[in-house]
Amino acid sequence: MSSNATPILEALVKSASLVVKAITDNIDTKRVSSNIKSAMSISKADISDGTASISIIIDTEQAPEATAFEWGSGIHATRGVQKKYTIEPKNATKLKFPFTLTYMPGSKFLGIKGYKNRYAVWRELQGGDHGQVSGETFWAYVEHPGIEPRPYIEPAVLDTMGEVTKLLGTSFIVDVLIGDRKVITIP
């Protein structure tokens, strides 16, 4: 902060830094995408129309997963619509990945490598080894259920609230007592 910064602006910067540190710590411990760290920034502390403010920003274009981790997504969403996400192939005609089938998933399932067709897989599921078939599977599309919430912002705010309140309260008192503001004028 510059030499003409007020104690309240200095306290806002310290407070925002405390919250960002707590958010970063939560990202590290709650299995949240580390990509979010580089998408975080703190705005310049400012006083406008008698109100002091600062913002902690998470750029969701840089880290679009940020909201999903905080509030969940898909069928686990705590905000917005709860539904599965359809994932379709972009640069191919089908999706391919290793998978263990324990049921016949329907028309979206195209087959498993090594089986003549999806009906051969169905027959294997009916009488095969423990009712499951594993291998490289092929799909027309899949429906992803989303992720359960792993809040990392709100807990950081709550964990730092006491220290932030103390910082801001102290800075307000200092600003009023030794600053150039006159709150009460006694004749």
C-alpha cells in the first residue's frame, strides 16, 4: 500500500490475503482442482462514496470447474438444475474407455473390444463370471452425474471471519482516532 493508504484499506488487503490463503489451503486438502489457485486474484482496495471495499475474484473462464467444486454439479448440484451431463464424442464416432459392466446400459452402449456385438456382451452378463464384463468399452454417449460439492470458499471465509473482523475493527478505530476523518465534532 502507498504511504497515503488508510488503515482500513490496509486492513482490507490483509483480510483478503488471509481469506485467499485459507482458500488455497482448502484447495490443497479437499481434492479440489489446483487450476483454481492460478485463477484467483485480489482487486485493489478502494473507498468510494464512503464505502471501503475489496474483492477476491476467481476467474471462471480460466477455472470453469470452480463453481462445481464449491456447490456441486450435475445431480449433486446445490444451486441451479440437478441433472446428468451428456458427453458425446467430438473428434470420433464413439467414446472409448476401460469399464466394468454389471448391467446392460441400453442403446448408448455400443460394445466391448473382443465381443462380436452388444448382444454377446448381454449373454456374458447373464451367465458369465459374477455377472460382470470388463474391457475397453465403446459408447455413443455417456451421462455424467457431476461431482458432489467440496466447499473450499465458504469454509475459508468462516474460518477467517474472527481474524478479519478483528483486523477491520481495529483499523476502523485507528482510522477514526488518528486519521483525518471527523466522525463526531464536539463544539
